[in-house]
Amino acid sequence: MLRRPISIADYDKQINQLTIIYKVFGEGTDWLARQLPGGQINVLGPLGNGFDLSGIQGQTVIVIGGGVGVPPLYNLVKQLNSQFNDVTAILGYQSKVSIFYEKEFKDLTQTYIATDDGTYGYDGLVTDVIRELRFSYDHYFSCGPTGMLKAVQHQLSDIDGYISIEERMGCGVGACFACVCQADNDKGYVKICQDGPVFHAKEVTL
Amino acid sequence: MNLSVQLGGLTLKNPVMPASGCFGFGQEFSQFYDLNTLGAIVIKAATGEARFGNPTPRVAETSSGMLNAIGLQNPGVDQIIKQELPFLEQFDTPVIANVAGSSEEEYVIVAEKLSKASTVKALELNISCPNVKEGGIQFGTDPELAYQLTNKVKNVSSKPLFVKLSPNVTNIVSMAKAVEEAGADGLSMINTLTGMKIDLKTRKPLIANETGGLSGPAIKPIAIRMIHQVRQVSNIPIIGMGGITTSEDVLEFYWQGPTQ
């Protein structure tokens, strides 16, 4: 079985604990869900580059997550808070039953929930929430399905933004060229696993 | 224990090497272990010009294996020589460069350039990539074309030449014989088998290229069988590959006669 790329939702250095949140989707995540406390799993990581928050202090920031793209934003909000930013989180899910970490986010910052089918929170997409809020922000950070990232990239094109991209990966370390994305750089592409998965929104073409 | 092997004029410390395409140009894996421990390093395929490759998704897991359709993404032979090979000079491990193209002329140009690079100790002729529309695979399925191409590449290169065979043929033995007669110093067996996976949600092929090359433990018995068949008629060295994950797998290939 191949390794699965999974983002880090949170970590606690004092107790050497790493938190990952995943959806049981196929064979790999099903196997992971059947592991027992105290057991050992083989992990290669952390790999790639996360959100770069240097210099982002005392500013207004919007954090936008969609579905399985929500987890890595949790620790991000913690870090943004610790750097005295004014953070708004907008999290989109398919339906009421697929919502997770609502309370955890609300404990950290002002959080809006949207569902595609309108069964909870705002009836619509994260981009609809952004439009209705009409706030102005200095930066945005986003992680979610490619379609959502594309819409966000387009909607917030005037704002300095960073997006974390998903793709099927092979090696996870940049050797196999499975997870490339077109980019505005010398090479014309980036390797998502190695160069990213977080990129400046202007750098990559989704 | 002395594990060194002779491979078409090269002496390797041991018979273990990565298969081309699985290992990039070596930098990434050098973070995880000392590349000096390898018998050889086989770098990703080079083409005449830079290639972006296929759209994504490019990989999918299958039972005991995976499909890939990268599409020979690479920066082009000149950039590989300039930007990638210098890093590999620091290792006491011979570099085998994989040569690809979409026409006979392109293969010849790439082979000539790579054979002149001092870091490159041998060439591997990739006539078996199933994931590009033009070139590659037709040279790997027609013995006559394979003979001609091998012959032309051999004429422009003084370095040992290994020809990587495709399993997507009805008669692997005739392919092996053709390239041996054309002057190949060895064979690499096998490249991936063409496969497809359907995404049950979209009801369409999961890989953007639709088909991909199947690798992994699923293809190991096929590799062993094909090597066994070729071994009966050919004495040139065979670099064996296909689903090798354990030392037992290495031995299974080893007792079959190849050198990887």
C-alpha cells in the first residue's frame, strides 16, 4: 500500500503529539482508522513547506477551508492568533453531518460555517460568505478542493493570499513528478509535495 | 561478502539500483540515505527539449501496485547535463542516464549528448514508455524499429548501452534478440504494463492520460517470467526490475540471471 499524504492539523511540542484529521475515504484511511492506541505507524515527514507567517502580525486575516482542507488551518489560526492578528475563519462543508472542528475553531476565533446543501449555517459556498461579509483583509489563507481554491483565488485576487493545494502524490519528496502544478516561475511548474503544498496564490495556475 | 557485479563493462559495488523515473535525479533521496551505497544510479529520462508531461492526476494506487502516467516530464537533456548531473559527481556510484525521444533523431541527439558527459557511465535506451503519444513505445514493440534505433544510438555513443524493454509485446524474446543483434550491451527488464483504473464516482478513467503504466509487486511475476524467457536465448546482462520491495524479491531476480 502506498503512503497517504495527510496534512498536520495541530501539534504540541511539549507532549510530542501530532494531530491529523482525515476522512475514511478508501483502503488507506480505512486501515489507519483501524489502528489501536499504543500501536505504531510508519510516518515520513513532515514534508514540504507550510504557511509562512513571518511578518504577518497585527493584521486582518481571513482563513478559508473546505471539507478535508479544513484541518491544516486549525494550527494556522492558533499561530495567527499568537501573532496578534484579527482572524476570521470561513469553513465550508458538504452537509451538516460532515462538519467537524466547529467548536474548536470557534474557541479560537470568529468562525462562519457554510454547507453546500444548506443543512447547517450559511446555505451556500464559502465564496458566498466572503461576498456577504464585505470586510477588507490584508491576507488570506486557504485549503480545500481545487474548485474552491480556484474560486477563492479569483474572488480575492486583490489580496495577498496563500493556498494549500491537494493532488494525488507518489513519492512525497519531489522525485516522481506525480503532483506537479503549472506555475508562473522559471521552470513553468512546481512540485506540490516538495515546493508546496502551500504556494502564493499568484504563483500557481490551478 | 563481495556483491560486486560486472555490467556491460561497468563494475558495480553491488547489483542494487533504482529504476529510472522512480528516483528523479538523485537529490531528493540523498536526504534519506547515502547514495554511495547503491550499485548504480539510474536517472529520470531525458528528452531533446524540456517536457511538461501529462495533466494530473498522474498516479493511482491499484491492487499490489500503482499506475503512473507522468509523461516523461524533464527539463531537457542540456539542462540535465548542466543542472542535475553535477550533484551526482560527488558519489562513488556510476550514473546510468535514461534516453527518451519521440523520433529516431531525437533519441540519437540525446544519447550523443549524454554519452559525452563524464558523470554518465552508461546509457539506458527507453523504448518502452507507455505514457507519451509519440515515440517511445512504437520503438519498443517493433523488433525492426528497435534494431535500427539501438544500432544508431550505439554508433554515436562509446558508453555501454542498455535497452529497456516493454512488456507490452506478444514476443519479448524477439525484441531482446533484435536489440542484442543491434549491439546492446545489456537489457533492462521490464518497463510498466499499460493499465487503466476507473473512478467509480465519475465513471471515467481516474488518470488524466486515461491509461498509465502499472508497476509494483503486481507485475513482479511477469518480469521474472520474461527475464527467464530472454535468459534462455541471450547472454548479455539483464538489469531486472518490477515490484522489487524485499531482499527475497532481489534474490528471486538474482537467481534468474539478471544483475539488479
